[in-house]
Amino acid sequence: MGTIYTTTKQKYIDIPLRYNIFNDELEFKTPEDQIQSMATPEILELAEFGNIKMVYGPFSINKKIRHGFFQVLISGQASLYSRSDILFKEAEQPAAYKDAVPAQFDKKPDTYFIKVGTAEAKKVSNKKELIAIFPNHENEISSFIKKNKIKTNNPEMLGQLVEFYNSL
């Protein structure tokens, strides 16, 4: 059960929600027990279910702008998001000395993004790109990363960095 907040300041409470990682869709159950996906996720400001908060928005990967859902880890002037990804592996037929392998989903490691202000969320790949996300405080961020030995694939460390930036 979850709550949806829209950009028009409407609030929908106690809606059965789930996030479909493979299709990158937020799904809900209608009163008639039908599963539907949100047709216009752009109107979503925030979705909460359990202790998970999700937002929909633009993000850039390799200088391409795309849109999708993120799990909110830290929010503020700078926000830390994670994005889950999954890969579908087709079934493999049996062969000599090899059994059949059924189709399956393989979860890939989460990808982390940082959004500053109203800009699109930017993927955290390496320390150089991480420093470039905060152009107005590059020196402070650079020294914080070196001093605290921030790793770009560790959400707790990235959270410390985002909280440090929000305190500046």
C-alpha cells in the first residue's frame, strides 16, 4: 500500500503499488483488481510505499537525456538517487553435456545518481565526474572526497558527500 503525490498537489492514499524494474514502470492495482501502469509518470512528484520513496525525472548517461524512476536515498538541494536495473536472459536449449537453462532475470548492481537543484540527475561513474556535478564548490567537494576516501559505488559514502554539499 502506498501514497502518490502529484505535481498538481493531489494526494492518493492507500493505493496498492509496485515498481516494475524491467519495464521501469510504477504499477498500481485498480478496485477491479486489474494491474495498470502509470500512463503519465511526469505528473508524479513522489510515490511512497513501505519505507521506499520514488520519483520520476530526467537523467543523463553518456550525455544522453532519458527519463525514468529513481529511489530517493537523500533529498535536499542536492539529492542522491539509486536506479535499479535488471537483465532478462533467454532460455537455453539442452545440448550435449549441458542441461536446459530456464529464462531468468539477473539483477545488475544499482546505479547512483546525484541531482543538484532543478538540473537532470547525473550518473556517478568516477571521482572526476562526481566533482563536476558540483561546479560551484569543486574545491570543497574535491578535498572532502580525498579526506574521506569516497567511493563512487558506495551509497553510504555518497550520502555523506551529498549531506556535506547540502550543509555548504
